[in-house]
Amino acid sequence: MSLICKHVEALEGYTPGEQPRFEGMIKLNTNENPYPPSPKVGEALATVDWQKLRLYPDPVCQQVRLQIAKNLNCDPEQVFVGNGSDEILALFTRAFVEVGGAIGYFDPTYSLYSVLAAIRDAKVKPLPLNDDFTCPMPPADFADAFIWTNPNAPTSVMAAPETIATFAKTFKGVVLIDEAYADFAPANCMALATAPDNQNTVVMRTLSKSFSLAGVRLGYCVGPKRLIEALYKIKDSYNMDALAQVIGLAALSDLPYMQANAQRIIDTRTALTAALEARGWEVLPSATNFLFAKPPVAAAELFAALRAEHIFVRYFPGPKTGAYLRITIGTPEEVARLLDVLARYQA
């Protein structure tokens, strides 16, 4: 008899982006923010009494939830705070998909979704993107629950909130809208999550991207109180440590700083898009802090060549994605270095 569940033995685990450690490297492969978090984060950490770490943290993150509710003009009871958005995704599969049920999502998208479904021993129903990487409209009965990543990763393309709202209002199960990159986009679906008549839709955000806090695992989602209560029923007892709550509260209290950083990234994104297109690249319209772009040479070979120069981008082999590279938006100086190296390989 196997000691490990059959479905666990059979699954392929999530493969995170490479975390290289080279002096002078340019790391554009994991969609991290090139700028530091708000100075208020440092100020808040300086006030932490380390002796109080002997105490358990607030199990429901009340102060963080209050700040999120203030930022979004919603009820704190509509907010769940999780150990990164990945914890929220895992809880989503447990709370809203029965054993043997099916989870729908687009393909390609964030590859963790299929892993979490496999861990849950749920069926997966990937819905192929259109040839231009836009999202088709899923049928109302497509699955028991659906994850709609908007803007999508790794493609960077955004669907209109009105399109998602139309789907959510007809879908029979719970819809989770993963808005990890919403602060780099021109619109979002948060109004759908906070609407008084919303029964089945949750919008999820993370502090990893626009708030420059990938090193602190803090995500949150907003939706109907009944769905949020279900998540709190099944979370770990103390899922958010005390330091993460201090840091998250400080960052969420300084929206202007985050918004200014996001705009800097958007400006650099615009400049890099123009530069690549001038060199013959095909760049998808990005609403994120990265580009999904097709070079005029073999993507796999260019990926390896950049890696040899200690410039790290992301390559996704496959029939739909294998001709493209995903490039995180770095600082203007990092982008200039990238373009200098690319000039040698495209000469």
C-alpha cells in the first residue's frame, strides 16, 4: 500500500520562476517590483517590539481588513486576508468545489491553478484562449467554480470588466477574479465584488506586485460576506504572522506611494514596448508589470543567450507560448541594459 495519496503521487508540482543569485544580474523573470516598498513599511518595522513576538498574532487580521475596507469603501466583513494570494486560491478550491467537482480557468494562465486542483483531487477544465490570446466567453455551466485571471498571466492581456461581469451573473458557481496586476491596468472588477447584489463573485489582490512586497506573503480577497465567512471557517488558525500584518497595514496605508511606483512601471512598459516593436518584436497589449513578446528570432535561443549574460526573463515552452518571452518591467537602467544586449543578438 502506498503511503502517499495516489493523486498526490501523480501530480506535477508548481514550478516557480528561477531565483538566481549573481552579482550584477538583471532579474526580469518573476514580475517583482523593481522599486522598494513604501518608507512607511520601514518606519512600522522599526516600532515592532520583538519581545511581543512570543504572543500569537491577530487571527483575523482586523486592522489590515479595516484598512482594505477603507481603501475600497466596503465592509470589513467582505474582506479576507491570506498568506499570499496562493493561500486564498487553495482555500477557494476547498470551500467552493465539492469532492469530484471541476475547476475552470483559461489556458494558458497561472500554472498553479491546475496544481491546486490536483491537490484537491478535483477535475480541471482549461478553456483555451483565442488565437490572439484574448479570453473567450465561458459557458454558464462550464465548471463548478471558475478562476478568471485579469489581466492574464503570462500573456498580459486584459478582458473588459463588463465582459467578466456578464459571465459572473450567469455562471452557476463561484467566480474568483485574480487581479494580481490590477494596479497596472486601466480598469478592474472590484466594483463587481462589492456590489450589493453580488452573490457569487470574489476579487483577489496581492501585495507582491504593485506594493513591492513579494517577500511578505500577503494577499486579500473581497466578496459577499457569506463567501468570505466560508474562507475564514477553513483557514489555518493563525494564517498571517504578526510582522506580515504590521508590514501590510503600513503599505496599504500609503496608496499614493504605490500608485506613483505603478505609474513609473507603466511609463517604462510603454517605452520598452515601443523599443521592441521598432526591432521587429510582436508585443501583446500589456495591462501588467510585464510584457509577453515574440522576438524575430527563436525565443528559446534568445532566452538562453540572455541568461548567459545574467539577464533573466521567463520562457514557457509549448505550442501557444513557445515563441514568446515574458519580460518583467525593470528600472529604466535595467531596460536599457536589456536593449543593449538584445541589439547584439538581433544584429
